[in-house]
Amino acid sequence: MPSATVNASPGTLPPAFPHSTVFFANLPSLFFGNTDATLALRNLLGGTLDSYGGRLASVLDLLFHSEHDHPNLLVTSLPPQPELTCYHRETLGLKLPEIVLSDPLQYESSRLLERLGDTAATHLDGFVTDEQLKRIAEQTNKKTLSPPEGSHLANNKLAFHNELVRLGLPTFATEIAENQNDLARCYRELNHQGYRFAAVKSQIGASGIGLLKVDTRRPGAVPDLIFHEGPCLVQGWIEPGIKAVRHIHSPSVQILVKDDEIVLFDTTDQILDHQSVHEGNLAPPHNLAALTEEQTRIFAQSKAIVPWLHQTGYRGPASIDFHVARRGEETDIRACEINARVTGATYPSLLARRFQENGAWLMRNLALPESLAASAILEVLDSHDFLFKPGASRGCLPINFNTDERGEITKGQFLFLAPGVDDVCDQLAELVALPQIDLHYDRD
């Protein structure tokens, strides 16, 4: 496979793929056939899972743009909120995809296949590319952006760990458990090395599914879904107080992988809960001429890693998550995992760099204890001068609203833009303090 050039241009919008695409919001396929993991995700997110596809509407044209201006199509279970669509199109001037409604169970229905066959889009893509997407591509005379085996391998945590070892890059203290009975040995070994907790990672995981924090002194059994792909990773959990660590945080590098080019287009600091579940992202302004030592090391590791990502055959947006641990004057930087898909940082990063190159941005998932109409949320933002308008130096850009089984809005993804980090953080604090909307922090 020909190699690709690697370009680091953080803080800028990367060039889009030069073709239109049918994008499937196939979140239930994230685990490549692991039905127990899919069920766990549905139980965790409830009815809101079907409304996650709306996040993609505002960014598809930033990822895929045909020189003939053919529209992209978004296949999703629920349409984005009309009021939000109007704001994105009329106020922000974004080009939005055509929406095709379909439940994942109906993806291969003759009606949908006929609809897709008639569109001018040349490619198919989704959160992941699985065998179903490959079949649909063949039946509609289109190409998948990535082959299924490339999409699967690029998201495989054990394969990624093995590549880090091959490259000689720093890794966590790691044991490989072949099965449930082998876990006790792994826990004993990590406990002997001084780790109070272990991270048990399935080879394929997402949104906290397939990742467990386990007490190495009092471990219990883990769900069988952890071993769906075979052996799992058991890694020492680094936290303040362990190995002289004083502080930890989790930056992430945003990537776009093309055939001939790999672009590192943004960096973020992930906002994680105590179980390392993603809740949002914070991105600083960038200055390539004056990177911090930490940023320089993260980019150096990323540049070493992304050729492997390209060689898997995967194409599209991705992120490399890092773990940074400070020990006195020393800093340990380890790559945790690759997420080869549209992630919780992809869409806010693309939107932020579309409207404000090299500024700061903050995206938080905010929940509503009592549901509100989309129009009411937008009205509160606008009336308090929060709502972002093109040309402004700061403001809040709502990306998507999640709905429950009754169709009521329970959560949203809110993007804050400003020149500096303090300003975006202040905006968030001011918005959460508004009694008219009563927003609370939530998981992705």
C-alpha cells in the first residue's frame, strides 16, 4: 500500500474528501457483531441512542464535498430537530445533507437500496464499516470509504497495543488475559507491581462499553462480552498517588486519514468522569512555532503512529487518545487507543475550525432534568446573547439535541467558541447558571 504524507496543522479545517457520501449513523454496529455490547450500549443510553445521528448533519459537508456539489445523504433513525436544522442552515450557512430515515434493521430493505442507488453519491461510510455496509455498497454500485477489515483492525485495542510495542513507544504495564480464568493471574501481577486498580479492555469497545476498572485486590468476574474478540488487555491503572504520579489528564489528537495524506488537524483535552467515560472536550489555541514540550511529544508520537492507521486501510476521521501523567519534574506520555471513526471530538472540532481557526473551543454534553422544546432552548441562548453567529468572536453553537422515547429533548451537545480557554470556560459556567434552562453536565 502506498504511503501517505503526514501533515500537522492543528487549529485549521482539513480539506474534505472530494466526493459526496451516503453516511449511515450505524451506532449499533460499533462492536462489529458483539450483540451483548450493543445491548449494553442501548441500555446505557436508552432511547437517546437513535438521536445521536443528528450530530453528523452539520459536519458531513465539511468531511465530504463533491466538486460537482452533489449532496451528501445521512441515513439515520431520527431526523435532527427542525429548529436546529434551521439555525445551522439559515444562520450559520452550513450545507446540510439530505436526510433518509431508516432503522438499522431496515438498512438492506429494497426501498432504501433503491433510494441509495439513485443518488449521485459515489461512496458509503458510517461510524464503522462492517460487512453489512460492504453488501449495501455492492448492491448500490458504490464504494466504501474503508474496507470492513480495515475499519475493524483500526479500532482494535490489542492490535494497537502490539503496534506501540513494535514502534518502541511508551505503553502501560500490560498483561494479556486469554480468558476469564486468566484474569486472576493478570490482577496478581499488576498488584505486585503496585497497581491498586486495573483497566480491563476488550479488543473492540466504545462509549465506556468494553472497559472496566477493577480492584486488583478484590476482583470479580467481568462480562463475557469482554472476550468476544478473544484475549483482552489488562493494564495498570495510573492515578495520583501511584508510581509517584501527582496529576493526570487525557489529551487527544484529531486526525483525517486519506489515501495520500494524513492530517493532524486539532488537539483537545478530554473531559472524563471517574470511570474515564467521555463527557466533553476542551481545545486550546495552537501555535506551531511555539508548541509546549508536551504538545511536541504528543505530535511526535502521533506522527509515528498514523502510518500504521493508514496501512490498516482505514480512511476517514479518527483520534488518538493519550494519557499524560506528571511525576514531579517528569512527564510520562502514553497513547491509550485509536478511535477510527467520527468521535465525540470530531464534529465539534470540524465546526470550530470552520468558524474560527486556531481559537479555543469547548464542547460539553449538557442534560435537561425537565425536557424543553428545541425552540425554547434556542430562544434562551439567543435572548441572553449566547447563541453563536458567524463573524462573532465568541458564542455557543448547539450541535445536536438528543430525544427520549417520547421525542422530548433530554440532552444536547453545546459547542463554545472564543479566542481563549478562559473565555469558553466562563461561557459554559454562565450558561449552566441560567435558571431558565437548568442544564447539568452529562456523559457522551
